[in-house]
Amino acid sequence: TVGAVALDRDGNLAAATSTGGMTNKQAGRVGDSPIIGAGCYASNHTAAVSCTGTGEVFMRTLAAYDLAALMKYAGLSLQQAADRVIMEKVLALGGSGGLIAVDAQGNVALPFNSEGMYRGYGYVGEPAVINIYREE
Amino acid sequence: MARAVIAIHGGAGAITRAAMSTEKEQAYTDALAAIVASGQAILAAGGSALDAVTEAVRLLEECPLFNAGKGAVFTHQGTHELDASMMDGRTLEVGAVAGVKHLRNPVLAARAVLENSPHALFIGEGAEAFAEQHGLEKVAADYFSTPERFAQLQRALGSEQAILDHDGAAGDPLDADRKLG
């Protein structure tokens, strides 16, 4: 699964996600990637989010929207909300994976509970940051 | 003026240094860096967040290292079924497609749905027909296949389990599954 989230200079957020699913999945199985609120979500009032991992768990937790809801209704920061979703809610149901998110202030969060996640981000005019493993 | 930024992911899973060659690690790093740079360039030129994420995901779909578009994983039946979605935070408009088999870039189909339809999600043949009506490129079903993904399927078939894209990249998928509990 791949995804991208962005904040433009006008303060607008957007998210996109795309996938081939899981190796050896049954034909017709659909995971969270095309499900708005589960694998992809964006609102200028909270954050833009794209998820990757055990699709069924991200659907059951409405992971992408849940991050935004934690910010809007519980007042959590982007990092707090992202960590809550991946390290607590998704993990509690046996889900593996992670997400990328950016908020309207330009904060970035890239939490994951698996060994690694291919990830990167870059502010305009600054060097990009690219990481793969947990310890980075 | 907001501090424009783009972030991308290429999937998560049992990705460890021990299982990664230096060459493969460099290939992934180079691909991710180039795609982030592309997004940065769009934003630096005053492009929208929607345009930046569309192009970033399209490039990820074009790269066979990642499980989307070219290089997508195989189903149990030896086919490819692709899904994509996007959302505009400014308007809360959305577009998504699921179970498509012949669209070169599913993310462009999701964008077409977002911009040209009152509906949110199209599946299968209907999604492909909608994309074709909006001029998107169709490809043969085997366009998405790579030898690495085919080998991954053969290992997974033995386990009778579905595995995350990067968990079955090397070795025994059952080992990867056990690692993830």
C-alpha cells in the first residue's frame, strides 16, 4: 500500500491512498485503502491521513477518521492522536501497520507498530527526510 | 501562508535491516526521495495539496518496488485487484475505486470520481468504465505483474494465508506472520 498527505501554502490538506491489497487474498476482498475514514481521510479542520497495514482492523477502528476525531473532540495533538490510533487502538485488535498524517499547522506524524515502514516527508525549501526502519 | 509539506508511505511490515540488501535499501531510499522531491516541487510552485498527493501516489504506483499499480501483489487466484481513494480537506469531497484490474493508475480514477461524480466509490467494471469515459489509460492485466510478486505469491500459497505486502518479501511468510502476532 502507498499513500501521500500534504498541506499546501493556502492551508489546504489532502490525502490519497492506493494498494494492490494483500498477497494471496481472496478475489473480491477489499481492505481499508478505498474506504474513506478507514484508510484515507482529510479535513482542513484537523488532519490529512493515509494508512497502511491490516486492512480489516483499520476498517473496524475507522483509523483515519478516528485520528481526526481525537484531535477535534478530545483536543489531542496530531502526534498524540496518531500514536493513540496505531499504538493502542489498532494494536489492541491485533492490527499491524502504520499511518502518515499532517495537520493544518504543518506538523507531521508517521507512527507504525510493525518492524518498519517505508516513509518520507519534506517541507518546501528543506531537505527531505527518508526512513525505513523502526530505530531511525 | 502555511508551511507547505508533503509526507508519503510505501507500506509497512516486517522490514528489517537483516532482511534488506544494501542495494535494495538504496533503491527504496532513492525512490522515496525522488517522489517526496516531486511533491515538494509541486507545492513550491503554488500547487494544491490535492495535486501534490495525486502526483506522489501516481509515482508510487509507477514504481514496481511498492504494492500499488505496477508491482501490486497477487490475489490467491493469481490476479491483481487494485483500490485507491483520495479526499480533499478543503471541501470534504472524496473519490475512490475498488477492485479494478485494468487501470494503470487507480489514483487517477479516484481523482476522476472526486471531480466528476456525485458518488464516492465505484467498484469493478463500473469503476473501469467510468475511468475510461474520463480518458484514463487502461492496461493488460499482466501489466502489474513482477517476478518478485509472483514468487511472493508462491510462498504465500503454501501457507494458505494472506500476508501484508512487505511481510512476504523474503523468507517464510509464516515467520513474518508469527512476528506480528
